[in-house]
Amino acid sequence: MVMKNYYYWIIILTILVLMPILIGYSDYYLFVLAIAYVFAVLAVGWDVLAYCGQISLGHAALFGIGAYVSALISMNGISPWLTIFLGALSAVLISNIIGLTCLRLKAAYFTIATLAFAVVVKVIVDNLEITGGSGGIIGIPCLSTDITTSYYVSLVFLVVSVFIFHRIIRSKMGLAFSAIRDDEISAQALGVDVFRYRLYALWISAFISGLSGAMYAHLIYHIYPSTILTIYISALPLIMALFGGRLHAIGPAFGAITLYLTNKLILHPIFPRTHGLVYGPILVVVILLMPEGIIGKLASYMKYRGWVKF
Amino acid sequence: MISSILQSLVSGTLIGAYYALLAIGFAIIVAVTRVYNLAYGELLALGAYTSFWLWDLYGVDILLTAPITILVLLFACTSIQKMTSLIDEPFELNNLLLTFGLALFLQNLMLILWSADEQSIAVGYLEIGVPLGITRVFSSKLITFFISIIAILGLYLLITRSYIGKAMRATSQDRYSAAIRGISVAKMDLFAFCLAAILLGVAAPLFLSLHHVDPFVGIEVTIIAFTITMFAGLARVGPILLGGWLMGIAESLTSALFGLEWTEITFFIILLAILIFRPHGVLGRY
């Protein structure tokens, strides 16, 4: 059975578009799915940078900056449809701090430096007047009172970001990214401008992450430093992307949706207090047993059976 | 003003020795096994909780809980070492992710076992104000200082004067050559983790006497240890002690000059500054 590649994409997309009908317009499930898509967008954003070999533990900062900027501007009467993009752009702006300071570091140092960056951002937001301190912001205007519209908006953002990531992987830039990831020195010797391409990856990553943060703020209506600027939010996209498979365009989104839904719909009702415990062991198991992730395993199996041509 | 600065210099020096004790365990693991252990701070928090439990439930004296915390941490560290030895290439990055996963696991475990509340202890003999020149310090800080210095000295003697220490230094300089000369590199990895566990086991009850413990203190401890290691380079005890003192003084000066809420980010800003301006280490090559 040989199927062309894009058939899979069309089938998946049709299911996602028809999802509100399939689950009977249930508000709760639509909301959970919308949040899952927001985290999937964040995982895609994280993975753009990771595709270039830079493992970041500071994406909570970019996510949080997007959320805070969008929330603060929209509370002054500007439409959330516009402020979401302003939030994403300000995340790009702030990401230049990481770009100029940390991007030349070796891989392990970059990871720890971004961890420190996220904590600095959290302490600053915690202590500033304008961000409401540790009390956070409550009563953020929503995108749309209709939950189905919110669902479709997050779906559109997800599809667009996965598509962008897919195009990047297939482009010259994607080749440069994987060259840098595999061997930085060889890439440089072959004429790849390592710093410039890393900066591009960081900007794209920051834009997508900021977008997801802003979406999250307008879906949830209230944000606190202790919920959106923590190490937990930095860890989520990492675990989701690695679980799904970080070298495939659809991997991070698949991992995010699977893990979030499993955790929220199955584990949360059964173990209300201990459901957060699963993420750490998942990361350990993925690193030890299948570093290429679920989609990576699946893709190599399908290629082996001749079901798809890559 | 002068007296408050003097006060913070003294207490920074006392705390600094403790920070050096924390950093040495981290540095030994990095030097010998090349694992950047992001679960390091969580291990300390686990030890501190063990010690808190013994004190709270059974009334064991806080300084005498060290043997039990050492046992608990030896178990945890050897398990982590076994896991890291299973890792494929790229070794450094995968180990970072693995230990990060363990850190998340330990954080959540502690959150479930002991809740998010801050726990602290009240022991009479740790809260005496001791006059020291024109300043006064708590006896807990003095005790911490002396125990840290003794532990660091013991470790220094072990590394420089014994055969196993020599083998460990050889492994940290060049694994391949060390293996050729008949040193069991795998055993050295295990030994490095065990040494770190012992140091952490000594440090854990002291942590409780200085600071409250909650499940999220780990990350700050990891950053302190990493920053001092970056500052001092690997496998030399003297610069690490100096780095510890500088960090301690920087922290207490920040709290004296800018207020308590900004002390949290002192270490992070120092770390970022070191990484930006001297990414190969400040004293000697990293």
C-alpha cells in the first residue's frame, strides 16, 4: 500500500477540523484541545531552535513575555487580535538578549545560561509594579466569547507554525541548521555562517513561542509569574518535542497533543495530586530508549515497509 | 552603613565556604565524568528533607542526621551514575537532558511527599548570636563554616595524597590514557559520584540550619554550584574556595544594599556575566 505523503496530512487535518462535531461541541473538551494546541505551538517554537542544536531551558521567558505584553496592551482597550502579534514581536525583541549573550556558547553552557535567563526574567516580573508583581494579571480580554472560534484560532496557529517548520526543514536554511547541529566546526569550514543561522533560528523560535504565550493568556484570562514563568513551562516543550521526535516537522506537535491530552484527560482525574510526576520519567525514558522520538521511530518503520517515500 | 557592610562581608565569608563545599561535588562529577548534573540541587534538597524528617519525627539532632542523608544520597547518586553510563552520543547534551528529567522527577516527588510549604527547623544551639569583632553572627553560620572547611580539607587530602585520588585526577585529565594505564575508568566515574554524594550528605543538614527548604530550592543550588565551577575551573580546590567566598560576599552585599528580594538573581547575573565575558572560565581554563 503506497500512499503519497500528503494524504496523511490531509487525513489528520480533516480530523482536526471536524473535531468540534466529533466531540459534540462540548465546551470543556474544546477548551482542553485549544490549550493543547497552544502548547503544541510552543513545542514547535522550541524545536526550531533545537533543530539547530541549541537546547533551551529558558522558553518560559519567551512564552511569558509574549503573554504579559499581549495581556497588558490589550487591557488598555486594543483588540487582542492585534496584541497577540505585538506580544510575539516583543518576545523576538527580548530574544536578542539571549542571541547577543549566549548564542556563541557551547551547547551545554547555552542550556544552563538560558535556564539562568528564565529565572532572571521571573524575578524581575515578580518585583515590578507594572506587571502586578507576584499577584499577576486578572481579567484579560478574551479573543472570542465563543469557544469554538478560539479552538479554530489555535488550530490555525498550530497548522501555520507546523507548516512553517516543515518549510524551514526543507529549505536551505534547514540544511544549514542540521549541518550546525551535527558538527559546528565542519559547518563553519564549509561556509555556513553559524552565528547568523542560529540567530535566525532564535528569532523564529521566539516569535512562535511568544505567539503561543499570548494565545495562552487570552484563553486562560489570568496569568501569574508562578504559573507561566516557571521551570515547568520551560520543561514542557522540551519533553513534548523529544517525546514526539524533534527531527520531524510534525513530531513536536504530535508529542505535545498526545502528552497534554493524556495528562489532562486520563491522569489528572485519576491522580489529582500526582499527575505532574510523569513528565520527568518520560524524559528519562525517551533519552535512554528512543532519542529519535515516536514519530522518528514510526517514520523509519514506515520507510522500512515501503509505505511512504521520503 | 559601614557596620552593615562589614556585617555582610563577615557573613558572606562564612556562607562562602559552604557554597564552595556545594560546588566541589559538582565540579568533581564534571571533571571526572563530563556530566553536568542538573539534578544536583534536587539531590541536596532530598538530603535536606531526609534530615528534616529525622529531626521532626524522631527528634534526632540535626547535625547527627548526616550519616543517614549520606546513605540516602549514595543510593540516589549511584542510580544516577548507572543511568548516565547508558547514554549514547551526543553525550554531554543527552546527559543534561537526562539529569534535567531526574530533577523534574525529584521536584515533583518532594512536592507530593512534603507539599510546597517552606520547612525550617528551630534548634536552640544554632541560634545564638556570637560576637565577632564589632559584628555578630549566628552560631549556625560558624558551625557551617567549620564543618565545610573540614570537609573541603579532607577532600583535598584525599585527592592529592591518596592513590585513588591520583587515579581520579588522571581520569579527569585524559580518560583514554588513564584507561590504557590500567585505571578502571568506569569505577572512577562511580567513585566521583559517591564522593559528591558524601559531600552533599554532609551539606544537607547544614543547609537546613541556614535556610528553609522547599521543593524548588534545587535549581538555585545547581546554579550556585555551576557558577562557582565556571569561575574556578575544574579539579582545583583553592580557586573553588575563593569562588565560594566571592559568591557569598556578593550575595550578602546585594541583600544589604538592594534588599532581600533581589538576592535570588545575584547568582544568575554573575553566571550570565561569566558566560558572556569569560566563557572559558575566569581562573584558568575550564
